[in-house]
Amino acid sequence: MLDFRDDSNRAKYFVSSSVPHLFDILKDGLKNRIKDGYDFYANWNHFVAFSLFIIRCAHYQTDKKAYGLIKLAINDYLKGNSLGVDLDGMLIHDNESNYINYFSEGRSNHDLKTDAQIIEETSKLYKYLIKVWNDNYNTQPFRQVEYCFANCFKVDNDEKDPNFTNSFQLLFREYSLDGDPGTIKLFNCRRSPTDKPRFTGKKIDGYKID
């Protein structure tokens, strides 16, 4: 059993439980824009990388301690680790439900990529999306991120990029600092007035993701 009061464990559980939610929203929102079903069969893990990027980008707004823990939790999740809750509501290691096992069920691309290859590819894309954002942070970086996401997703390089416009906002709007109606409250470690978020209004450009 794990201690839910531990901020590090809370962050890991937040990431583990958030990714399936974002993944399903993204899949449903883009379902009519993916012409070749084989692209999704081969590269479903790109949706995981993009979801993790959104979690990190959204949490740049939260307090510094929470943001640091979210970064570490994402890195842990990328390795194939996952936390869940048992029937008694206790926090447990739930690696059977990590992204490799959870999302590939019924649509496995294990004949195309090993688990190690999936982990490596997902991690590289996640880091690349951050680089693309930082290289364009003052000029609507989300548009370049969407372009990169679409370009990397297709299997055949001769094909036209799928239209993933607005995929960033589709997921980014799921979060808000204080859990506004219809949104998920950002993970935080604020316990006193001095534990402040970095900023209060949502921003979609003008900052680098450190």
C-alpha cells in the first residue's frame, strides 16, 4: 500500500488517472480526421505522448513544487509505471494498467514494436513536442506542436498530414487552476498563502516549458 498523503504519490496517481481521460477525448475528437486506421494501429502511443505533453504544459501554471512533481511523475509513467486504487480505495502499484497494457488491449501493435520500442518512441515524441514548443514559444507554439503531432503520426511519409488542428485546445481546456465547472483542477501542493501558482490566467504562449 502507498501513502496517498505523499505528494509524489499523489502526482503519480494524477498522471496515471489523467492519461486515459485525455486519450479518449483525443481519440474521439480526431476519429474523423484519421483516414488510415493502420496509422492508429501502429502509432496509438503517440496519443499517449501528446496527452502527457498537455499535462505538463497545463501544469506550468501551478505552483513550482507541484510542477516539479508532475514532471517526475510523467517520467515515471513513461517508463511503464502506473498507480491505481484498489477496491478499498487504497493507492497501489497498478502496472497491469500502464499505458503499454491498457491502451494496446484489443489493438496491439506488438507485432510492430516491442514494449521497449514503444517506451522509447513515446518518450522521444514527448520530449520532441516540448522542444518544438520551446523553439516557438512566442509565436503560437501550440500550432507547431499540432503540426509536429500530425506529421509524426502518419505511417506513410508520402501521405498528406492528418488535420490535427485544435487538438491542443481540445485537451488543454480540460484543466483549470481551481477546477472551474466542467474542468479538472490542476494538481497542486498549495497549503499556505505563500504557495502561489506561477500565474492565474491561462496562457497558451509566451513561456518556455522548463
